[in-house]
Amino acid sequence: MPVPILPRPTTDVPLVVHGGTLVLPDRLVADGIVVCRGGRIAALGKRAAVPAGARQIDARGGYVTPGFVDLHVHGGGGADFMDATPGAVRRVIATHARHGTTTLFPTTTTGSPERIGAMIAACREVRESWTPLQGARIAGVHVYGPYFAADKVGCHPPSGRRDPSPAEYRDWFRDGIVRIATCAAELTGAIPFYRVAARHGCLVTCGHSNATWREMEEAFAAGVRHVDHFWCAMSSVASLRARHGTPMQAGMEQFVLATPGMSTEVIADGAHLARELLAFALTMLGPRRLCLVTDSSRALDMPPGRYRFGHEADGSWFESDGFVGRSGGALASSVVGMDHCVRTMVAATGADLPTIVRLATLTPAERAGIGTETGSLETGKQADLLVLSRRLAVRRTIIGGVEHPV
Ligand SMILES: [Zn+2]
Ligand SMILES: [Zn+2]
């Protein structure tokens, strides 16, 4: 299936960013310049001709990076995509743009068929009339819940969990709005679901699952290429011992580490995973198989307090302390933006900036099939870029050559 065209911004005013260190996939370019024209990157490097009438932005010695791409995100700014109104969707995309995300995949929670249908419809509506001033671009929906394993539902409303049914999911894939599709591999009907999602060009992923190695092999053969939030709500040797007894078995963790065709993602908020696990993931998987995701909830940029995960009327309650969401003794999603995750990953791994930036830009874009359109500073790609301070705080967010207020 051809790569879908992302919703296209329109701007006639050329934009030039200068005076910063460009973060390219393989190197840094000190005191570089990026020229954007017609919403795309027209030229970049040590020097480039500045078009007449161009708007100029001085990066003031900071970094110029590609805009972040988030594969797994539920909400922010008080709204959850599952609220399913255009206003709520726009509030989330505006919030994430302030944290440097220029492309995202609104992610469903568990919920009734009506709730999930309404969420997809709201995202479709916003995508069709989208402008960069509204916030991050919607590349497509990530259907995440409802097809979770009953023993791995986590903080999602359990009543909204079910096994996949073609009568329900056939409609989701009809017009190409769904670009990422998650299902737990051990569910009845998982394999046909994976096949349909793969046929529609989705990044097919297994999450909220207690799958065995054997089930992952079958899932991989049916098109699965990714596992959601590594080490969270997924199988381990210990959880499989509880499910199947002895001999102890390998599960999702070993399958991902051992299979070059598989990628995964980490919630690098500093609360879900300790630094050594973040560093271990990068060491074992390398920068082409590991993505950063926020998995953030509506509590991002909101004061500490009690919030609903999922729809505002019947989502599960959790507490945000401003650092992470908690539900009882368990974690309930993050409350940070991608800029925070990038800073956490730099501190945890000590890896160079091109490597860490790739985890939040080109790698997720490639895995989701939009790597030719966005995800790196490259001539011809969409002009999605950020100006970051030397401490990696977001100073400017530019989406399709248009600046979004930070
Ligand atoms: Zn999850
Ligand atoms: Zn999630």
C-alpha cells in the first residue's frame, strides 16, 4: 500500500532558521541554516541562499532538530482523544506541539464500540480541516484498546476490553485513517486482525499482552512488527510461569530482543522505567528499533489532581502528582511531553544527540511508514522542526513551515 500523504499545510511565506546547531541523523552541523519553502525543507547546511521576503528565526546557539513523532499518546491539556469531540482533539494536539511534537497518532483506550468509533470520527474531522496553527499533525489513529488480554488491562477501563471481531474492526480500516493497530497476541481472533491491519499498511503491534514466545512467532508471521511500551503490561518469564507453570518460558521481551524485524518503544518519563532499563533498551535494540513515546494522559500540563483515563464521563480515575499518573499501586500513563522524554533519555544513556533525537523522530516515523515525509532534517521533507535550548527545552515549534506558538 502506498505511503499516505500526510495532511498538508499551506504557506507561501518562506521561513529560515539560522544560528543553531543542526541535529542530522548522523551528525551535528554547527551554526547551520534551514530554509523552508511551501511547507517543505528546501535547503539546509552550513550555508544556503536566503529567499527574498523570508521570515527569519535566530536559534541563538541552540539546537535545530526535526519535530518529534509520537506513536502512542492519549491526551494532554485536560483532554483525552477518547472525549471524541473536535475541541478535545485540538486541545491535545496544541498541548503536544508546545512540547515539540509535530506529528502524532491519537491512541484509543478500551471502550465501547460507539466510543471508539466516535474517537476515530473526531480525529478524522480534525485532520481534514487541520492547519499547523492548531498543533501537531494527525498522521493517523492508533487503535490500541479494546483488544487487550484480560490479565493485562492495566489502568484501562476493564469493561471496555474485548476480543477482536471483524464486524467491529473492518470499518476502522476502511478509509486509511487507522495507521497503527494493537492487539494482544493470545486473544481469539488476533491472527486475522493482524492480517487485516497489515494488509492495510498499518504498523501492527502487540500490547497489554501475556503472550508466549510461540504466540509471538505466530503474531510475527501474521504481520506484527512492534510491541507497545516495553516492560509495561507485557509478558515476562515470571508472568508466563504464573500462566503456564514450568518449564519457564520466554515471552515478549525475549522475542523482541532476539528478532531483528521487531521494534518497541519506551516511556522515558523517568517514572515508569529506571535509567538502567532505558540504557539497556538502547544498547540491546539500537536506535533503529527503539522509539520514545509519551503515552501521556489528559493530565499533561495540568495541576496535580484526580483525572479520568479515557472518556471524560466514564474513564477510570487516576491521580496525577504532576510527575506521573497512579491508580492504586500501579502506574497509569505519563503526564509529560516528548521534550521531557528526550532529556530523560540523554541523561540515562549518555548517548550522542543525533542518536537520542532519532528515537523521537526518524525511527517512529519509519516504523509508522511516514519516514519519507517527516522525521529528519532533509531536503524535500515536510518542514517540521524545533529550536531547542542547549538544555533541550523547546523554544520554537515549526510544523509544515509554520510556527506554532510555544
Ligand atoms: Zn498501555
Ligand atoms: Zn497507552
